[in-house]
Amino acid sequence: VRIALAQTNSIVGDIQGNSRLIVAEAQRALKSGADLVAFPELALSGYPPEDLLLKDHFVLDCSEALLEIAESVPDIVVVVGLPLQEDDRCYNAAALTSQGSIVGWYRKIWLPNYGVFDEQRYFTPGDTVLVAQVEDSRIAITICEDIWRANGPGEVAARSGGASIILNLSMSPYHRGKGLERAGMLRERALASGLPVIYVNGVGGQDELVFDGQSLVLDGGGEVVARAAQFKDDLVLVDVELLSVGEGWRPSGIDSSDPEWRVQRAVVPHRSRHVGAEQEPLSETLRETMSSAGEVYAALCLGVHDYVKKNGFEKVVIGISGGIDSALTACVAVDALGADQVNLISMPSRYSSEGTRSDAECVANKLGAQFRVIPIEDLFVQYMSTLAPHLQGGEAGVTEQNIQARIRGNLLMAMSNKFGWLVLTTGNKSEMAVGYATLYGDMAGGFAVLKDVPKTLVYELAEYRNAQDGDGGPIPPTTLTRAPSAELAPDQTDQDTLPPYGLLDRVIEAYVVDDKSVQEMVDAGLPGETVRKVVAMIDGNEYKRRQSAPGVRITPKAFGKDRRLPITNRYRG
Amino acid sequence: VRIALAQTNSIVGDIQGNSRLIVAEAQRALKSGADLVAFPELALSGYPPEDLLLKDHFVLDCSEALLEIAESVPDIVVVVGLPLQEDDRCYNAAALTSQGSIVGWYRKIWLPNYGVFDEQRYFTPGDTVLVAQVEDSRIAITICEDIWRANGPGEVAARSGGASIILNLSMSPYHRGKGLERAGMLRERALASGLPVIYVNGVGGQDELVFDGQSLVLDGGGEVVARAAQFKDDLVLVDVELLSVGEGWRPSGIDSSDPEWRVQRAVVPHRSRHVGAEQEPLSETLRETMSSAGEVYAALCLGVHDYVKKNGFEKVVIGISGGIDSALTACVAVDALGADQVNLISMPSRYSSEGTRSDAECVANKLGAQFRVIPIEDLFVQYMSTLAPHLQGGEAGVTEQNIQARIRGNLLMAMSNKFGWLVLTTGNKSEMAVGYATLYGDMAGGFAVLKDVPKTLVYELAEYRNAQDGDGGPIPPTTLTRAPSAELAPDQTDQDTLPPYGLLDRVIEAYVVDDKSVQEMVDAGLPGETVRKVVAMIDGNEYKRRQSAPGVRITPKAFGKDRRLPITNRYRG
């Protein structure tokens, strides 16, 4: 049997658009001789549809679109994810269509309800393993979480249902290194069942989530024999030829002379079951790539690209300060959207140094983005004058610093309102964590590119980006070496207020990502005073984060759907 | 047996503070002769603790605090809600303590995972019904959702466990009319089991949720025999005296001469089971009160009070325009916090009319709140001048309107930064729905008082509030009758852009609260063009709402945890 893995980029709620994409990909697969084409989880509705699933008519519209798909591509078996309403219950389902009709349904059994997932809010779990006979193959169909569980439906199908292939439709959100986790898990499933595993993952950005693709095919020995592109759509074909049940699999080449699409030739040899083998499923080089700074950078680009385009924007605007965060944000925006779509605005104040002013312009020139300067001095003076009778002449402090940041926010929003540019914010995860950012100031904007990137990783990414260009790259060395500063007061540096970023990021990792207690962090060797100060800052700034723009999730726990802390919260542990 | 219902106001995460409150209330109950005192669901941790529950040390700290409580009040049986960790599982539990130790545990069986609830994210469901013998009574212990299900653990305990009383610990969030729903449901449970039902609900505001109290005692015939205060803490005592099992209950009076606390005398006569009886469980007057404008107003006051105080603020600041929304917000703030804590700032522009300017001052004077005027003209002129080269002299439009709103947001935030005042925003649900508000402008602030109050209800509440004062109340008649306007452009009114509020609110109710499709709304008689326009506005403004401040939930579906729609979303159905 020839199987096509259609690694598609659906748009949430765009049932018609997703249908057209599914039909087009199915036709491409058919033209290349595939017997079956498999799409990701909920590919028809887009993923995650969240509370759209509470609208009966939305789920019904998906079912209607499925019938049209079945009729449009009768000559290939289509396996596609969509929500299915039956009586009062909704399932996260996979439909099988063939010859113009729906010939089978699988209903996801394991519904994740942790991290970024809320599937028990919407779905009833299925209770039936499905093995689909296609040609002479028996394919166990599973959906995402199903395959993360040992002895899940795939293995049950292998043992009791005579399955010869395990197919999994996924929408597995990216975080750094997630691909390796997945490959390791899939290897375990292949080894446990002795069957080839065909893992079809979606791709694309959806609000804070990025799906990285990397659909995989593993043979029954757990070796990866085919891998789809990361961070872009792809169509991968594999031949799985059954000699006779129980005897083994014979590799069979694919000969495609159609130049229109990429055909990845892959064979799935049968292997005897060898649990615990030490053999690497992926080459060492690929393993390194799969959690590198370059991978993170590509995730940010896809996240920005899809948020901008899927929300109907063309151009973006970024306030560029001459610091590293806005420089990196500008690089990502240009690489994601093209230099012509990116507007960089420098908004110097009385506290901006010559160095940062010229670095800002330098980044813009190197990137070839639109650049303009709008000084904020006159507005700042006017605010001070308007507020003088009310601020009662107290010492300049946070109030005056925030006013500068908010003037900049207003100016960017004015340009956004006038020209329809989406404002990208530049704050990093370290700042978001401790609230070292001005609400309605530098936090004003529609998408927060570096929201989940700790400051230490910002440097890594900047160096990675610079290394891509022969000329040293777009970010000036001075930007990389200058002590970080908000430049909102004379001779200010971030470290007046914050611990060194190396230390801060370790505390954030332990507290935010790993949920460690203060005591555990101190026991692990982190300095108690710093830990307590940082924890208090993180907890005390939940209100700011709640009003922040969404941003690309690239760690196992971002400040988004995967971290739901109350604002009103007196716990300090 | 004498049972005390301790309707307490816990603070999320304040384990020590909540413990002290629990001990103090248990001592009060003991002094009045109670054998058992029951506290709300998760009273020890506060509710909902959200992702604090993912911190093992948090759950452990709760268990340690429970031991101290048990030792502090050995002479009364305490039933109190807290999270319980066992192996890798966490339960939403109720502990029974007596004589200094923990004598029993109940683990919540039904875990709600819809609406504002995410309990399956945290908890494993229990599987054991608990009947606690206290004196000669056998008390079935249940938690919140357990009792909303027919044939739930209470009824099972009645049939199989020989229970003579059903006790329920709840944290049931308020929405308008929720008390009547609860009373109706509890009546069904009492009638189905033939047993008295003791329903202990918590009280207080927690971020967007308000818990209204109204703990209830129903006899076995489904009649309400005791009801605790709404929107404030309370301690209610009931005597339930068992003559002999199966024979019936004899009322017994309570004589408390302790003046320190309110003792509500209530008796729980046994009644034969009479399912389907037409008898009203609550007096007609009370029924009317229970979903009146006054009830909503009280909910807003409690929500504001608790958000401000529990987050460590004393004073608030509100931009007051002379319109009805800010006038009502000011009333709620003053009634919740006292006039001395409320700062009202009028920020007139070139487009502000004499009428609104003087109405703003009038409201402030009537309320006795601090009032000041900060004109924004000079700042507006300066923005126009700074931006002139960049806005390319296009026609004045939304950009210029938003600049005015954002100047006001900045000024309020400056006062907030300087003096530690919390900014209360004034936008209503109708505006939040269609995005008729400026992000970082009038949306700037920490708490959005009217966020879930549709404009038509704003008028109702304003009239309710005015009717409370002999002199006609704080809101001038002109404010009530003037056509609503943002006053950001010459001769502007809301209805230049929006359908009449009566119609708009009906569409919002149908689309947002009831999840109706466009077709269903049209079939129900709403005008198609308006429906499509409003739906597009609601969907297109998800990004704004995502950056809005939390506000008090007073309807069955607010723009908060109970409505989780993607920003990137192309569905228009």
C-alpha cells in the first residue's frame, strides 16, 4: 500500500479553505499513486478550535464539508481529522472516506487536558479501536495523545486487531527539542508493537502555538525511515508492501516523474522486534539541529508569519531601540515576512544614547526594512507639564519612565491604526516574568515575538542569526556587548533592578517551567535572596502578563494557556 | 446534631490566613454549641487555586495547615475543603477532623470541566461515597458539582449508606439568578432523597468570579428553612435532631446569648417524601430580589471590593467622562470602598460637551469622591504635531480618536504609578463585545467593573442606584437621557457606528451567551444585516478582549474563562 502523509497548514475556523486544501493535497497524492492520504488531527476545523466546538452549527458545518471532500476525491482513501457530533456528544474524530462516502470513524480515546490542552472541555472519549483494511494492509488509526500512551489503541490493534501498520494523526505543538521527544516516543511504540508507525503531524502557527510538522515514518524496528520538513507543509509518500501476514515487509521504491511536488522516497522494511536496541533513530547531525537555536529561530519565524497572515495583515511595525530584543525581533519579522513588510521606528528620548540610536538605524539598513525616527522629547515634556500640578513635584521615578514607554506605545498604535500595520512587541520572557516592561507601553501590540524567549536565549538567537550572513549579520557587535538598558532614566541598566540574566533565567526556568518551590531552588544552590525576590516579582506581575499580547511558545511552559495562575494569589512558596 | 454553616471568604493562596479564619469560625461555632462546622469547597486553599495545584509543595502546605486546624479545634467536628495529594494524584477533597486528628476524607466524584471550570486539569475523581456518623446522625458529604447531578453521591448515600443528612461544600460562582437555579436544584435533591440538604457555599470575589454565598438548608420536603446572607460572610446554625432512624426529625430551637455573631435559628423538620410538590421553596419577595438589578449591583460591589483589597490596594482611580458607564462605575467603587478611596478624574478634550463636563463633576460631588480635571488638549495637539510628518495629513479618523483615549489611559496610569491607585476601567459588555473601546486607552486599567454588564443593564443599574437615595441619586438625569457618545469626534454618537443598544444586546445575548448561529438568530427574528455586522465585530475583536482587564462575571457567559475563542479564527457562522 502506498500511503501519503499530508503535512498541511490549516486555519482555525476556515472550513471551506481547509476543505479545498485537503482536496488539493488528496489529488496530488492520488496523482502520485497513493492508495491512502492521511491528514493531521482536526485538519478540517483547524486546531485547536477551542470554544468554536461549543457551537453545534460549527461541528455540523465540518461534517457537511467532509461529505463534499469524500465526493471530490473518490479514488483515494482519505483519513482526516474533524470534530464529530453524535447525539449530545462531540468526539475528536478521524473519518475514512472512500469511493465518495464515509466508510469509517475513529474517535480519539485519550483526551489530553493538561498544559495547553483542554480536550475534556469539549470531547467525549472514544472507546473503540479501529483497524482499517486498505488493499492488503490493516491500518490501526489513532489520534495524537493516543500514541503517547504505552499500550494505547495502536498496540491494542496490533495485538487484537491484526493491525499491520499504526497510523497517527497529530497536532503536536512545538517546543524546543520536542521533535526528539516525539521520535523517541514513536520508536518505543514501534518497538513495542513491532509495526511500522506513520505519524502525520500538522504545521503552522495558531495564536501562541506553533506546530512544526516533522511527520515521521518509523519501521517496525523503531528506525526513522522518512521525515517530513520542519516548519513547512510537505507531502511524503511511503510504500508499505505486505508479503504475507506475519512474514514481513518488502521495500518498494517510488518512481514519481511529476515535478510539481516533492516526493520523499521512503521504504518501510519489516524488522524483527528488538526492544531496547541502542540504534539511533535519527542521525547525530539531525539530532543536533532538532534542538538548536536555529530550530527556535525558525519556529519564531513561522509563528510570526502565520499570526500576521492568518489574521489578514500584510505589514508590521516595530519600535526599534538599538537594544538586542528589538534587533532580534526585527530580524525575525524580516525573515518571516520580507523586508518590504517591516517598518522599524526609532523613538529616542533624552536618555537614548548615541550608540543605541545608531545601532537601531544600522539594523534597519542591514535588513533593508523601512526606517523612520520619531523623537518623543516634546511629548514627554508636555506630559510632565500637564501632570505637574497632579504629581506634586515628587522625585522622578517609575511614573516618568512608564510615561516614556507609553508615548512610544501610543505612537506605534497610531501608525498601526492609520496604516493597518500590526504592532509586534519586543519584550522577552525574562522581562515578562518579572514585569520589567510597561503595560500599554512597550507591551502594547498585537503579537509578542520573544514572549517565551529568555534573555540568555535572545543572545544565542542573535548570534545564530548573525552567523547566517557572510558580512557578520544585521545585529551590530555593540548591540550584543552593551549592558542591557531600558534607557528610561540617566545611566540606567537592567541590572540596577534585576539579577544578572544568567541567574535570573535559571530561577525562571526552575520556578515557572519546573514549578519548583523556593526551598527546592535554594537546595539546588540558587541564592535565597535572589530566589525570593524573583519569585515575588513573578507572582506580583501576573496582572501584567494577563494583558499581554500572545507570543510564540517555544519552551515546555510559556506564559500562555499552559500557565494559568490566579492574579489574586497570596501564595509565595 | 447542631450544624454550623460557615460561609467564609477565603483568599486564594493565603493558606495561613484561611487557616486562621477557619479556626476562628470553628471556635465561634463551638461556642454556640455546634457539634459540626462545615466550610466551603477548597476553603483552605482558596478557590479556584488554578495552577497553584500543579505545585506539589502548595498542596502539601495545605495538608500541613489542616493538621494544625485539627489540633486547634479538637472539640468540634470540622468539615473543610482542601486539595489532597495521594501518590501522583490530586483530589478535590473534604477532610473531617475531630479530637485533634483527621478522621475521614471525601474525594469529589464529579469534576466540572466546562464554563469557568477546569477541574479535570488538576484532579482525579473520587469513587467512594462517604457517610459520616456524627452523634446520632449519618451525614453524607459531597462537594459542589456532586449535588448538581441527579442520582449523585448524596442520593446514593441516602439509599445505600443510610445517610440521614446530605451535606454539600460548594464554591458556586454567581451569575444573575443563579441563587434561584441552586435553590431549585437543591429542592430536587431533597425531594429525591427525602433528606434534609445542608448546602455551604463560599462568598467573595476572586479575579473575575464572584461567589455570592446564600448557603441554604432545605428540609426533606425540599423547603428552604434557612438561608445565609448573600454577598457577605455568615455563620448559620441549624439543629437537626434525629428521633430514631426512619422515624423523622424533630425541630429543636437554638438559644445563643453570645452577641458576637449572628445566629440564625432554623429547624429542619422531617417531611415525608413528596416528589413533584408545587410548594415554593422561597418566598415570592425573595425570589424577586434574587435576580434583581439590586442583586447584580451588590455582586459588582463585592467583586470590586475583593479584587482591590485582596490585591493589596486601598484606593482606586477612574476616568469620569460625564457618561453613564463611568458614572455607574464610580457609584460601585464608592459603595464598595468608601468615597475617600475613590479618585475621579475628568479629562476633557475639544470634543467634550459642557453637559458631560458638568455631569462628571456632579457625580463626583454627589458621591463625595475626590475629583480633579486634567484637560488633554495640549497633549493631543502635541501628538498631532509629532505625528504630522508620519500620518501624511490624511483625514482625521479612528487614529485621532484613539490617540485621545490613549492620552487619558496614560494620564490615569501615571496617577496610578505615582500614588498606587488601582485604575478601574468603565467599558461595558456591549462595548467589549464589538470592540467599541480603545486598547491601551479607555481599556487601560486593572479591573473592568462593567465588563460583563450589557449597556441596557447599565441603565437599569443606574436607575436602581439612583433610587436608593432620597435626593434622586448621584447620577444626573441628563446622564441617563443623553445619547451615548465617546466624544472623540465632532457630534459623535455611539449609534453612528453601532446598532441601537437594545438590539445590539439581544444579538450579543444570542451569539455570545447562547452560541446561536447567524441563521438561528435570523430565524428568531433578528435583522440579518445587523446580525452579520455584529457577529463580524464580535469575532474580529477577540484580540482586544484578550488584552483587557478582568471584570466581574454576572451573566452565565462572560468574556473570560468561560469563553475561550481563538484570536486567529476565520469562522463566521
